[in-house]
Amino acid sequence: MAEFGVRDMSAPLKRVLMRRPAKSLIDADAATWHYGAAFDAEKAIRQYGDFANLVEQSGAEILWIEDRGDGLADAMFTQDPLLMTPHGAVLLRPGKIERRKEVALHEAACKKAGIPILGRIDGFGTVEGGDVVWLDVETLLIGRGLRTNDEGIAQLATILSAQGVDALSYDLPLWNGDDACFHLSSIVSPLRRDLALVFAPLLPVALYQILQEWGISLVEAPADEFHASNGVSLQVLALKPGELVMLSGYPKTQAALETAGCTVQTFEGDALCVPCEGGPTGLVCPLLRSAG
């Protein structure tokens, strides 16, 4: 069995890269990292443990990046510094300057795991993993916003074109401003190959149209819970098609997913995900999703 490769955001999750928060989060200055008032490092670490248990119970293998007090508080959100493709990894370059040193951690982890590195975003280019969503094996959706810029998109498109992959980019709304974390995955979460959770009022029209063209049915996230969570209620992790992990405390969103035929497990993230602006999708970097 292949030890790496992702081409479907909801295929069974087999291998992931994660980083359990420890000293770097405890020592974090909330203002520097743009963490909200509800941030509580000790509680966040406990909540992360509950989330990690759900990933482990799914049967996915976890490769751990250790937090040895390097000061990289956001590094627990392992989705952002790397994009896994069917043929290897692309090292990204976060738009949030404080996160750029995380890329070296991912590069080392890939080399240790024997995962080939196809290329990297460099220079003035920026791309964060939260802004990229596989539509199908030959099509990657990219959100152009405050964390992912034109130069980064152009570099990523060039790397992917060698694999026969088309990169389609869409402008994201400004929404909560310059410092907020707003990604494409803040408004689109794949649930199955033919189903996605979306927040329609912020969805680019051209992106809505291509989802329709591809025959993807849309579950609309309840607006009150989306706003109350700063969008984190929508960031739902698929462990396999239709088997999901989301934050607890958003019963309308959970009910909408269950009505659409999905099964949902929840964990508390009021100190971890909501104030730190990242949901369960951000807490894992999928290295292998099985198509079988």
C-alpha cells in the first residue's frame, strides 16, 4: 500500500501529520498570535488530546511533530505548511509571517517518512493549506485571499501542471479583516465526493457554479452558528466519506449534516479552535487518503 498520496478530501484517512501542542502554546502571547479572549492554553491542550483520540480511533496512523518549545504556537495547525498530492508533497509558504518556520518541520517530517518533495512555494509567493481543496484527481481549488496570493498560486499551478492537475483559483471575501484567519476551507468542507458543507453567503459565485457543474450537493451551514464560531463550525474533518468530526456546541450544523446522511463525532474546541481560528481540518495534514 502506498504510504502517501491525497486526491480526494473525504476518502478514508490513513496517515496524517500532527503536532500535539505543549510548551509553545503555553508560552504563546495571545495578541501576537491573534488568539481570541476565550483562549486558554491548558484547556486547549486537553481539548486537542480529545481530538487526537478521535483520529487515532479512526485507525489513521499519526506521524508526530514534537513541540519542544520552539515558540511556534500555530504549528498545531499542521494543514497549512504542506499540500499532499498523489505523487508527493509540495512545501507551502504561509501568509502569516509568524508561521513560516513551520515549513522546515514539515520538510524534515517528509524526509523522515520517505515522502518525495515535488517543489516549494518561495520568493514572494504565499499559499496556506487551508486555501486548497481537491475537487477531483485532476482539479485543485485555491482560494486567493490574505493568506494565499497570486504569486503563490502561479507557482503552485506550475508545480501541479507537471502532474496533469488544473489549479482553479477564486477570490475570497475580506470578511473579518487583515489579521483574521479566513481560508477557502472556512466556507467549503468536503463531506463525500458528491457532498459538501458550505456557507453560501460568502461563497464566490464561480466556485458555487463549478460545484454545481460537478454534481456536488451542498449542505448550507446555519448562519448563526457560523458567525458565533467565526466560521470554525463549518470546518468539518472527513475521516471517511460521510463520517465526520466537528466541534461540539453547534447542534444546528450537526443536525444538517446528519439529515444529509452523515455520521458525526464531536469534541470540545471552545478554548482550542474558536479563539485560535482553526477547526479540525486545520489540525491534521493528511499524508494518505485511500481511494479504496
